[in-house]
Amino acid sequence: MKDGISEKKLAENQVFFRGLNAKVREGIENIKQVADEDGSKADLIDENTVFEFHCECSHNHCLNRIKISLADYEAIHKDNASFTITPGHNIPEVEDVTFTCPAYCVVTKHKEPPKKVTTVHPIDQ
Ligand SMILES: [Zn+2]
């Protein structure tokens, strides 16, 4: 465990970054809606289109992006305890790596994380 940082705070940081990714998903939906209204460009974005999402690791200084398709991202996040992170950004004390590929890893928290968080906790690295 990181010095002075609780497992709960680490999980809250991850939930915060997942919240940012929810905004990315909203943006994608808005683009699709505008394209549909135009009636021409809707086919440019489908579930296999790869987007850059925020790394959902616990480190508050991490600004990495992960390239992942919308379909894969949404399938992984059906489980509230699963997060997509940059390979190597996992913290074994609080989570298990359940999938890995060159672009990203999926980690599952040992404990159920909070549903929503609005702040990031500073963590010295
Ligand atoms: Zn990270």
C-alpha cells in the first residue's frame, strides 16, 4: 500500500478518471447524433472505432491515454469494479490484472469501488 493513502482513496481516484471517460463517451454520442442529423457521416463512427480514453489508474499525476474501441470499453465497464489502465500502472495491493494486451490492461478492484467521485486525492509517486 502507498504510504498514507487508503485503499478507498486509490479507488476513488480511479472512479474520478472513469468519470472523465464518461464525458469522452458523451462526446462520441454527440458526434454520432450530429452525424445522424446530417444524414451522411454516421458510418464514420461505429462500435469498432478506436478512441483515446484516460488511463483509469490510481495515480493522480497520470495523463496517459489508452487506445480502445468503444465496444471493448463499454463491455469492460459493465462491471463497476473493472478499470482500463496503462500496462504497468496497476497497484497489486488493491487490484488484480484480469486482462492485458499491448495497448491496455484491465484491473478488477479487490473491493467494490464507490459509484461516483468528484475529486482526485494527491498521491506521491
Ligand atoms: Zn495511469
